[in-house]
Amino acid sequence: MNPVETRIADSFARQTIMATLRAELIEIAPGRVRIAAPLLPEFRQQQGAGHAGVTFALGDSAAGYAALTLIPEGREVMTVEMKINLLSPATGTRLVATGEVLRPGRRLLIVRAQVHAERPAGSVQVAELLGTMIPVDV
């Protein structure tokens, strides 16, 4: 792993919510991160689909880590704001969130994330997130 990948993996390992969701990093590239988590029965809402909170958490983290890949060592990022559009029920075996940096500014980074549900018949996008991250001192 290169130093950026190591920094992202170390930070990810400290996120207890990601551990609770049994999430894993599946891709780290400059300005792009993918996170996957099984769609567990414990995280479903009353109709049986994955809860929107799980979808949001995965998308927000993927977008934040995508931003972190472009931030200098010794700094972190925090979410300033994040909007989510839920497009389809989160049903299937696993959720995969892909976070990307749309604009890497010095003070603010504009990010997005797409969350897909893996189903036996294929992958379906369940959410689109758009937000802003801010670099912070560690």
C-alpha cells in the first residue's frame, strides 16, 4: 500500500460505525473511494429494505475518504453538508458506495457518492449523495 492508501485504511479502521456495519474498503484511488457492506437483517427498516441511515453512512464515508485522498498528510476532512436522494429500496445482498471528488478546492471540496445495491439480477443504484467536505487539522 502507498502512504495515502495506508492513511485511509488506518482512518477507516478507527470508524466504529463502519465496523458495526461490517463495511470494508474495496478501492482507494486519488479522488475516489469505494466501500461495501453486507445488507444485514439488523439494519433494515420496517418494510424489510436497508435503512436509509445505513445508505447515508456508507455514502458519506465513501465521499469523505475520496476527499481525504487529496488532502495533505496531517489533516482530515469533515462533512459540512450532505444531501441524499433515495432512488430505490436498498434490497439485495450488499451495498456498495462509490465516493468521488467533483471539485478539490483549498477550503472546501465538493463530493458525491453513489450507492448501489447488489441483487441477484444485477446492481441497482439506490442513492445519490452530493455534499461538501472541509479540511481540518488533526
